[in-house]
Amino acid sequence: MDISSAPPAPTITHRGDYLPPEWLVPEVSLDFALGLESTVVKAALQVRRNGASPTIRLKGDALKAEAVTVDGVPTNAWRMDDGDLLVDLPGEAHEIGIETRIAPAANTQLMGLYASNGMLCTQCEAEGFRRITFFPDRPDVLSTYRVRMSGDKALFPVLLANGNCTARGEGESGAHWAEWHDPWPKPSYLFALVAGDLVANHDTFTTCSGRTVDLNIWVREGDQDRTGHAMQALKHSMKWDEETFGREYDLDLFNVVAVSDFNMGAMENKGLNVFNTRYILADPDTATDADYDGIESVVAHEYFHNWSGNRVTCRDWFQLSLKEGFTVLRDQLFSQDMGSAAVKRIEDVRVLRAAQFPEDSGPLAHPIRPDSYQEISNFYTATVYNKGAEVIRMMRTLVGPERFRAGCDLYFARHDGEAATCEDFVKAIEDGAGIDLAQFRLWYAQAGTPKVTAHLDHEDNVATLTLRQDVPATPGQAEKQPMVIPLQLALFDS
Ligand code: SER
Ligand code: ZN
């Protein structure tokens, strides 16, 4: 092989290399001049020094900086490095202004801002925000966002972003604009914007403290009649999370948008969830029971992320199961309560066996908290999601629902507004539920499906159960230790 033509060695990110961000970004303002072919983004980042570096690295993916200012003054103290924008900053706190021009209609990756069927929408998890503007695009940089967008009113009659709409008005030659403010600090992966010709199924929900929340499910004209089940699921989810986990919704508005081109099932952007239409639209003539159940659980899943994911987010992407494993468990418990608990449990175990067991015994086996990655989008796996949910379910089984709830309450109280780790979660369950999980933590580090062999002996009215556990070798993990598995047992007479 000719070395000179070999592709560059892939960059591997290691969990152990984590360092806190050099610069924080407490506030972000974004101004979008919207167009399907071309959108101009003006970003203003309030940055604050958090380390020793005099240079801020703003991640970029296929972006070009058209203009850069520091504290409102055009500057040349910037350079490009491997697609990123590096800006030299003399002081402790500055405002960086950056103008970029992006091409939504040409964005076929469906990451960042893209066009779908004449509308504009975003997908930023995990690393899509850097395709919109230059930014320290990592989940432990939390910012409050102000968004202004303007565009052609006929093309984009509805303009949505995270949080609450604070102002709107008419512009020149058929344009209009809207301003949005999200008061809750969030990582860039939860940013969202939608602009298009949409209609809403509108309803309200009154929270446990008596606040009225406006609910909208936005779809194409003609699809409103197919949103009833999703709206019911949303209202049931909001009530269930109050009753079961003590979690109340925290904005006056909750928007859901169904789009036809979407990479994932759905996305939990703060106050503006975006869904693949298949998880919103259903009508009795064509939808199956499984379709209805899928809608209910995905609507619940994204809503539950408002606390497990958004209010408490991940420090880095190695912690993905912190939000995904926990939120899958929460949506599973919700569906168990909405229908038949036994049937739901059988279905979830079937999914685990069909999708996760093969992953865990194959060449791509990885622990629920991986140690390294080349490309984080490849880690949205059945292991991180479904095995992650089973691991947290085992903690719940070990301590029972009441003590588990006490542990979860402590987790939310300790880490609200923070970017946390899987270890933070286990520690909160340990402290809040009063249990030692030292050995149990191996579940986060070891891959592979343990095999448990059970042998029951009866003699002189004594039953003896002997258990043996084998954890198979997986790539990179030859030697394994046995792991704690709670076991429920019942003996029946004749
Ligand atoms: N964060 C998204 C979800 O799991 C990605 O699909 O809900
Ligand atoms: Zn999720």
C-alpha cells in the first residue's frame, strides 16, 4: 500500500482524557436570516475564561467565518485549524461575533440546519451545532440562548425555537420575524429551530403547582387529525412524571414538530421536540397497535428527557447512558403503567435479546459507558440505551421503588443545571437509597452478556439454589469479574 495515499489516521477520543472547558459561554445570541438555499447566521457568544488558555477553540464542521469581531470590533486575531476557528482573547470575558453562511437545502447529512419538504429544521445531537456556527460544541458548556429569525412569511409562516416566544413582527417585502428566549442553560446539542408552513393541534396541561402549559403538535396541513394519540400521550407523560418521579415541566410552552426527514426517532430539544412523523401521526384506519405503542413511548421518552437529559445533562458523550439508559427505563416504566406491565416487560426483554445480546457478543461489543470512540454517532446503540436501562432497572430492583425514588430525587437535587457523569448517578442512588453499589459499578465498565446457570436441589424440605455466572470475553476485555445481579425467587408447593 502506498503510504502517501493512505487516509489520515482517525482521531480517537478517550474518556480518561477529559478536561474541563478552557472557556465557558454563559450567553448566546443567534440571528438567522432564513432561506432554504442560503441562511446567514450571526452569532454573539459571551465567553468567560475557565482555564489558562488565551485562545478559544470554536468547533466548526464545513463552516467558513465570513466576519469575526471581539467586543464589537472587527479583528484579525483568529485563524482556522482543522475546520475549527481559533480566536485569541486577551482578557477574562469577551463577546465574540461570528457570521457564517450555510446551505440548508444542500445539507444531506440532516445534521445541523437542513431543509425537509420546504421547511427548515435542525438536529444538533451529538455534534450538529458546529455545522450552524462555530462553538465549543460539547455538552458541558451550558448557555442561555436568545434567537432571532427572519424569513419569508409565505414560505415560513411558523417560526419556532427553544423556550418562549418574546416578540414577533412584520418585516419588509413579505418578510416576518420572531424572537425566542430559553431561560434554562443548555448545551448546544439541545438547540433547535423550525421554520415552515405548519399547523398545530393545540391543548393545555395544568401542572401540579397550578401553572398552565400550552401544548402544540405541529404538522403539515391535513395531518392534524392524526395527532390525537400523540397529544394524549404527551399529557399522560407530563402527569406521570409528576406523580412517579416528582418532575414538573418548567416552561409555559411545549412544542412538538413532526418532520418527514429525520435521522433519529425523535429529539428532546428544550421546549421544542422534533420527531420523525412515524412517531407522531396515526389514524385508526392504518395504524397498528404497535404503531400506537411506539408513539406513546417515544413521546414519553422525549418528554422525560426534559429532566433526565436537559435539566441534568451529560458531561461528555461517554456518559450518554446517563441520559439515555435512565430515560429508556423511565419510558418503559411509564408504558408499564399505561397498559399491561407484564406484556410491556416481555416486549422490552424481547428487544434486549434481539438487538442488544447480539451486539454484546459481537465484534462491536462495548460497555454501557464506553472508554473511547472515533465517531460518537456510532454509540447510539442498543447497549447504551437498552442495556443502560436494564442496569438502572437492576438498581431499582435491588432497593425497591421507594428507595430508588429517594435516590433519583437526590440525583436531580444535586445535579440540576449541571453536566453530570454516570458515576454521579450511581453515587446519588447509593446515598439516596442507602446501598453500597461498589461491586455493581462493574456493569458500567464491562461489556458482554453474563451467563447465569441455576441449579436447584431439594432434600429434606430444604431447597438449595446454586448459581454460577460467566461473563464472556469481549474485544479488549479478556478477563471479567462476576457482577451483581438481583434475583427474584418464588417456591411453590404442589
Ligand atoms: N437523544 C435522542 C433520543 O434518544 C436521540 O435519538 O431521544
Ligand atoms: Zn433519548
